[in-house]
Amino acid sequence: MGKPSPLIGVSDDAVSLHTQPGEHSLAAQLDGILDTDAPELNIDDLPPLYDEINAPGSSSSAPLLPSGGMPLYINHPNNIPPPGDWVQNYKRDEPTGTELYLDPRLDHDPKFLQKHIELWAKQPPRPFVRIHGTHKRRRDITDPQNGRRKNDSERVTDFDLHIELTPYLYSDVVSQTSLMELRTAENHEKVRRGTVLRKRAPGASRHIEVGLAEKPTLAEWCHRYCASHAGLKCLTLQRRVVGFDDNKIVQKLTDLVRATNYRGSLDISFPKKDEYVHVYNDCKTNRWRTTWWIIWLCMFSLMFIFTWPYLWLRTKRFETVFADWHFSVTGADGQRNYVSISEDQWYNMWGRAINRAVMEKRQCTLDQQDLLNSQEGQQETFGHPVADGAASFVRAGVNAMNAVNRSLGWGYDDF
């Protein structure tokens, strides 16, 4: 496996994260799973958490690259106000990261709209890697009507781990610079261009463009949106992570979890890798469609059978603006240049922490403390001799059960 070319190089004196002589044999077995060909990272050089990135006191300067088709280094200063302070009627769905705005100024002032799109683009997406393991368990249920017992099954969660990828989208965590490109849709891309259905620009095909001018700029799309006379309209900014090899991470994590002899159902996904910012025109219908009690009323009364097709056909959508946050960029020579670290380096960094969390059947978001614990082989103690002794006894029992699980398998469906 070739060595990647990161935009920020790894220091030459980086300490290996692989097993050192004298460690437990279980850790030595884990080395066989980790990618020994990938470059190593120093644990002290880890990017900070997202909350630490947004801490005040960072520089605001950033270099620009030539704009000839190449992304720009865009700086993200800390003086950006919270999204809800920019315009009226701001809502955010935390599970998906979707933001929604209704403000009459966004409907009639293209410059005001463009300014805020540029601000929204500077907010990074919050992508996660989710590792979710479940199995089915049989249970006996007594029917309250006739008193008969019947068998049923339920889905049981064995582990549910989340790891945030946001820190690795920054090329310089000190000045908070990143490789982000704010762009508009190409003429040959099939997107909604103030329409209900996706389509290409007039005169464009999949491979060639006949007699077409250059694609519309962000300013032009803002003018088109504000000039539209549609009763219901929506302009969407899509913030997305690009240049990240999902398939490689899925394969490596699958091998890592299966190496623990886990036999249950395993799902590895990437929540919030794409986030959306929707700007709806300010009208009663759009206010109703975003009011939670009206949404639930339509669901319970089955009115959504009529309201959903009506809204879908009436709403003219402009899905032509993208904020591409690059995890890596492929150069003209075909070599991938990474913003911070490669997928192999990320896997080697988190491999032990993930392995430990899976065996402990945790349901949480892993952070830097889990990284440190996995490298040092230590867990937090509270300084009380009796408590520490009890904790050591419990850890010994957990390690024994984990050894049995590795040997005989675990996570079977119980029917």
C-alpha cells in the first residue's frame, strides 16, 4: 500500500501506535487486524474535537489557491454568529443536521440571500461513522385476551458506536482552514433547477454541451430564485463531504468487528455526511408545513395522502448550490492528497478504541479519551484503594468474558 501525500505532513518523529513489546497478547492479535502498511500518527498530533475547534482565539488568515477548477482554502473564523441570529424563523433537525429558514428578506433580496449562503457554507457538516451491532432475542408474551402464551422476537442492540469525522476536514486546526469549494451545479448535472423534477440545463446532455454558455453563478441562481413567481419555492444548499472512501472504511471496520467472533447483524453507516440547508419562501403554506403539530395532525388523520402530493407538485425547488468539504483531492497525476489524514491512518488511529468499545458493548460516541485509554491500556480510577481494587476485579471479570466471547462467538440470534 503506497504512502499517501497529506497536505499537512506527519512529523518524522511520530510514535508508532502499534503494539509495543511486553503488551498483552490480545493486543498483539489486534496488530494482525490493523493495517501495518499505513503511515502512523503521533497521539499528541491528533486534531481537536469539534467543540475545541470552535473555541475562541484562532487566526483568521487563509491562503487561496488558483481558482482554475481547484477548490479554495476557505477560513472559518469564530466570529460567525449562530445561524438563528442571521434570519428569522430558523429551525434545525439535530439527527439529520437539516436546517430550515423562512425569512421574507431571503425571498426578495438576492444579495442578502447570497451573503447568507456563503455564511452557511462556512459551517462544516458533522459527519459520523456509526458502528451498530444487533441480534434477535426470543421472548414469551402472554396474550391478555385469552391468556395464551406465544413466542415473539425483539431486536437487541449489542453495541452502537459513533465517531465524528469533522476534525479531519480541517487542514490547519490552529487557523481553522479547510479545503472547501462553494460551487453551483454543472450544466450536465441532473438537479432541480426551479422545477419539480430533476433535469439538465437546456441543450446539455450527459457527455456534451451544445451551444451552452457557462454555468450560472451563485449570484445568478440567487437572482433566479428571488425572481421566481412560484407560490411555493425552496432553494437548497447541500453541505457534503467528498473525497472520503466509504467502502474502504466499511470493509476494514467489518473485518475488525468480525475478528472478535461477533455473529450478529452489523451495520456501518455514515450519518450526517450530507447536510441540507433549505430556504423556503415566507407564506402560510410553508409555515404550516414546518409546524410540528400540523405535521402530526396530518399523519394521524391520514391527510398526508392528499397534502404530500400537493406540496410535492406545487413546490419549485432550486437544488443547485453545493458546499463540498474535501477529505482528499485527486491531483492531475492521480495521486490523492489528503487534507489531514488518510483513511488508513484514521483506521489505525481508532482501531484499538473501536475494538475495546465493541467488546465492552458500549453505546456512545467515542472521543479522544477513548483513544488515549486504548493506547495506554489504562482506565480512569478514582483514587480510592477499595474502589480501585473493586474496579480491577470487575475489569478482570470483563476481560475473562471477552476472552470466552472471542473463542466461542457472541451476538447470535436467539430463537
